[in-house]
Amino acid sequence: MESNNRTSRSVHFGVFDLDLQSEELRKQGVKIRLPHQSFQILARLLESPGEVVTREELRQLLWPGDTFVDFDVGLSSAVKRLRDALGDAAENARFVETLPRRGYRFIGPITGPREPAVAETPLTADVVVLETPRASIDTTIMSTEPEVGGFRLSRRATTAALVLAIAFALAVVSVEIRNRIVAAKAPSIRSVAVLPLANLTGDPAQEYFADGMTDALITELAQISDVRVIARASVMPYKQARKSASVVGQELNVDSIVDGTVVRSGTRVRIDAQLIDTRNERHAWARGYEREGKDIVALQDDVAKAIAEAIAGKLTPQQKAVVPPHQVDQEASDLFFKAVSAAGREGYQGFSESIRYAEAATAKQPDFAKAYSATALWYFQFSFVGPLWPMEYMPKAEAAARKAIELDDSIPEAHSVLGSILFRFHWNWQAAETELRRALRLNPSYADGHRRLAAFLSARGHSSEAVSEALRAQELDPASVQSLLNVAIAHREAGQNEQAISEFRRALQNRPELARAHFQLGISYVVKGDLNSGITELQKAVTLSQRNPRFLAHLGYAEAVGGHTADATEILAELEEQSRRQFVSPVDIAEIHVSLAHKEQAFSLLEKACEARDPELTRLMIDSGMDAIRSDSRFDAVVRRVGLIP
């Protein structure tokens, strides 16, 4: 229903207030998120309280024309989200009553005043000029006895009426111009968070599809928009949280949010989205898009470009020129979304499962560039988790990244992960930097790209720039604990260890069970010389991670530095046993030998690390655990071999 057909601008019921113009629902003054379709249902029910609104009427309201959806599922999901917002229940309804097979009606008492309806002229980009046709004016003036409602008016009355009409028209124009000046002065939008799209299929098994569409929309918007786009990791917690736009804006430090729904029925997919300014909770834009499943990439592109245009006012020629890739097979697309969902669980098992889905997608569609890019990234994650040796996964990661770039050179993720492979596995530092910076030119809002560049710069000794890149990643991914950890690591490697300790502690306030946070805090304490605190934190990391070999190796190093030779030797024996079953970084084990003054064993392990292409070799110049052998010519030979010294 259009707003100028409603009987009031706002309706008050119970502790709720529904603003029909701004589509805002408030509970005792606090804004509650309400999807657009749920708002439409509530507004229609409030038009006729106590009367049945039929399912067919709601069908025409929500999905007019030839929109293809599973109506029963979509309507039930929209009503459920409405009831969730109202704290209502179908079994014991206080506001929305269900009449089986007929429809719904509003049964709650409506309280408070209703404001009179105000007809509003939609604003466009051009100034509206109201004109009275000249012929009409001439006719009015010439008529000596015009008739209005059966009454004849004198010339004086006619003139007065004309003056009033002109005055009214001028007043309308004045108000219109004033409104446009106010709109023009509104603060521009410089940042946006795309909240998880709500799954309106009603089938929990389809959540992976909604999450995949959210991820794709974030990626597309970041590539074509000039504003800061918040990373996926920071927005996914809002999938369950019900918070107002202003609260989300404060928590993520953004000017706007995109809130929306996705529904898939048969071969059709529909996205309904709205752009909300978090500073005033004004609905700046809302629209629905629908396409065949085979056109899902074009659908994502349509929505992203519309949002970018709503934010900026218009798209640049370069933004308009961005052409979405060709069609993606529906089954391949579905497999890819399942891969994204599996990767969200992280860990060795999660990444292994995501690779299986992604490789099935590329087998189904061999030119699926984004699936190759994601496959490269998930293989690369084995650098940090799992039992595999670098030779087992790095070549596969590189092949997938290069295939993605061959198919589509504009994918920033592929360039970024290739850059990390080039310096962590091939020690090709110049080519690595080219790829890492290329990724950020393609997408300046790519948080992981900034994190990878920060790691590269730290390894090269460019600590100040590394901190800047880590901070930029945190701006783009503010709710991610990993972002905070990366900032802290960059500060420690820049010699700002006290600040790093403070940041690691802050991360643990939010995630006290996070093993890698205890691990990094333990390292910082050891660097500081507070060995007791360092050993305590490293022991927690080892326990929480079920004896992760890297965490265990650093605990062994700390024990050795602290003079606990027996404990360090025991850990060495455990690591040697583990290394017979899985990859354990020779560099990490070498550190323990260095601290025990076993120089020959340490250099033997560094040689083994070079043969294995151990990624930890790239950190030799900033690894304080190697300080005791840094002056040895053999150490100089190793760092030259890795390319850390020209």
C-alpha cells in the first residue's frame, strides 16, 4: 500500500510506535529492525484493525505481478519475523492473529493519536517547478461570472481565488526547494555494512545460500563503490542479533547499513534490500530484484550497483563499465555457496570441506573464476592450520590462484593470495608486493588484503607501513578479533610491545577461550622479559588448542630461556614425535635449540626448513628467538637464500 493511502503517518499500539513514512518500528523509543516485507504486512493490518486481511491480498502486496516465490513459505517467514519483532506468538497472539487458510488480522488495542495523512511528492534529482498553464489563467481572468459548485463568483472573488491559488503554488515550491536544500546538505555516506540477508525460504537448510549471497554482495559492492565496506567477518554476528541501525552504526563505525532478504523458489531468486542511514535511521533507498538462478551473478551486480548509486547519487563511468562475469551454472553456484559456508567454520576440517565443494563447483563449470580464487585461499589457510607440509598444499594454492587470474584478472582475492604464496613459499618478494598491491587497487576495502600486505611489510622490516595497513584492515573489519590480533602483532614487530600487550589483553576480554590470543600474548611477555607471565599464557594456548605444535614449540622456547631445561627437552621430544606424523615447523623447533645453545642442531633444522619451504623462514629478520645465532655467517647465508637480504 502506498503511504498516501494510509489513514495516518504513525500508529501507536501497546509499547510500539510504527512510523508509516520512514518504515520504523520503535519499542518504547528504541528502534527495532523490521524487514521491509514484515513492515508491509504490519502496515496493512493496522489499516483495518480487527478485520481479516486475506492471504491473496498479502500476495499482491508483497509479490505483485509475475514475481515467482514459494508464497506459503515466504509469507510465513515474513509473518514470523514480524512476530519476533513484536515479541508475539502464533499460539497466544497479542497483536497478529492467524486465521488458518484465510489470512491475518490485527487484534491488539491501538492507542495514542493518529496524525492526519500528508501527501508527499517523491524527491528526484531535479528541482520540480509547479506551473499554472497560461491558457487557464487567461480564461479565469476573462470570465466575469465563473461557476463553482453551482454558485457564481464575482470578478473580485475570482481574482482573490486566483491570488490564493498562486500563493499556494509558490508556498509548495518554497517547501519543495527547502526540502531539497536540506537533502543536499545531508552528510554524505562514507561507509556501509551489508548485514546478513535474511533467509525467507523458511528452510533452515537454505541458510548457506543466504550467507553466500551476503558474501557475494559485500564483495561486489566493495569493488564498485568508493565508500568503506565492512568485511564479512564483522557483519555475520548480526545474523542473530536484533539491533537498531543506530546501534549497528556505532558498533561498526559506519554511516549506513544494507538490510535485506533473499528468497529462492524453483529457478527464481529474489533479493529485497534497503539502505538505512545509521545517523538518523532514515530509509534512504529500498528496492527488490529478481532473476533466474542462472543469472545470479548479474543479480548480485544489479543490487550492488543500485546500492552504490543510492550512496553516491550516481555511478562514475568506470563503475558503470564494470561488467559482471558470464552466467554461472546453478548447481555450480550452489556448491560454491556451500563451500563459503564450510569455510566459515575455519580449522583444518572446515577448509578441507570448503575445498571439496569448490573443486566440485569448478568441475561442474571449469571457467568459474571466483571458485578457483576461493580454492586458492582455502589451500593457503593450511599455512596456519592442519598437518600438511607446504609442498602438499602451496602448489595447489598457486595453481588455483593463477587459474582464477587467467579467467578473470579483476578478482582481488586471487591477486592477494598469490602475493602471499610468492613471498611465503617462493621467496619472490618483488613479484609478491606487486600482486598484494594490485589486489588493493582492485578493492581498497579488502580487509584481508590489507592484513596480508601488513604481514609482508613486517617481514621486510617496513614496520611503520605495516602498522598502518593492519590498522586499515581493522577499520574495515572492526568486530573481528583477528583484526585486533593483527594490529597487536604489527605493533610488537614495530617495537611497540607494551601497546601490543594491551591490545592482546583487550582481545581476550571478548574471547577468553581463544588459543591464538593467549599464544600471541605469551610471545609478547617473553619478548618483554616477563617469562613467568609468558609461560602461563603459552601453557593456556597449548591446552586450549589441544597441543598445537607451533604453540608447543614457543612454550618450549620460553621454558628454555627461563632455565627450565628439563621441561624444554621434554617438549622437544614431543615435537620430534609429532613431526613423524605431520608437518611441524623446523624453524620453530630450531628456536628451542638456539635457546639451549644447541647451535649445530639449530642450523641443521634451518637447512631442513629451506628444503621444506617452511613459511616461517620469511620471519627470520624479526624473530627474536634467533638473536643468539644472528652473527653467525651460516645464519646470514640462510636469510640471503630466503631473499631477506639482497
